[in-house]
Amino acid sequence: TILRIITAALVGICLFTYLLFLLPSVQNTVAHRIASSFSKTIGAPVELGQVRFSLFDKLDVQHILIRDENKDTLLYTESLKLRLSDLYLSNNTPIIKYIGLVNTKLYLHRKTSKWNYQFILDKLNKTSDTNQKAAQFDLKKLDISNFQFISDDQWMGNKTIFSSNNILVNIKSINGKNINIDQIIANKPYYLLQNK
């Protein structure tokens, strides 16, 4: 009888916790705390809009904004969709089945020899020095809709613009720094290089 009571209590606690995490207010609170921790990790302000997720395999985030040291936009995406495999619960390398980005803009800029994203690399290098074991994962599909990349190099006097209605990348495997890409499809790509 005691064993049944304990088992029922544990099941009830797990069920209550799961249902609690389904509440939008709880999901937003947890996600914004994660965003705050991520901001400290990369040393850059990270702002999030509405967040929805199911435990272990699904994450949807609206309006992600990362600013540089001058408070200018470094990265913005209107929507991020992340899908994980069941292997996320195992001891094996987690497999990210799908990353979807909608209306994404990446803006790189410099007036001196230092780019506006250099401070993030410096912060990550310090973090990797203290934590020698890097996180391992495997990504299968990257889908970006309405993508714009701008590299404004005022120091060297050139500007690069790349955009596409959609970019689909199918990845075979990721092994350390090596990425084995099976296919890249770009719909209506546009590329411009200006010398000032």
C-alpha cells in the first residue's frame, strides 16, 4: 500500500510538472530566464518575444533580437522553429532534425579593424577555455525564409549584400568543425558587392 501511494505521488508530481510547463506564462518565464543566461554566455543582449515549447523535442520562439555593443541590431529573426529527435533523452549526441527561421536579418559592421560581433567571439573563446568539452550535436535540416545578410565594411571600403526568398540546407553529418552538406537550395538569391 505504501509503495502504491509513493508511486502514485511520483506520477502525480511528474504529470503536474508537465501540465505546468504547458502553460504559456510558465513557458515564457522559463524561456526568458534561459535568454538571460544566454546573454551572459555570449556577452550580448538577447531579447525574445513569445515562446512555446513541448518538453524535450519542440521549441518555437517569436522575435529574437541580438544587439551589438553599440545597441545596434546584430541579428534579428521573426520566428525560430526547433525540432529535436527522441535521442535528446538518451546519452547519444542530440539530433536537431529541423531549424526553421523566418524573416531573418544578419548585419555585420565595422568602422575600425574590429567587427561588431568580435566581442561575442572573445566571450565564447573565454568560455571554451574554462569549459574544455564543447557541446556536441547533429543538425539535419536548416530552412531559412526571407533571409538578408549585410556586411558593411567601412574600414576597408566595401559592402556585401546577400538575400534569398528561401534557403534550404540538408546536412548529412557534423563532426567537430567538419560539416558534410548533402544539398543547398536557394530560391531567388541576390548578391551585391559594392566598393566605396
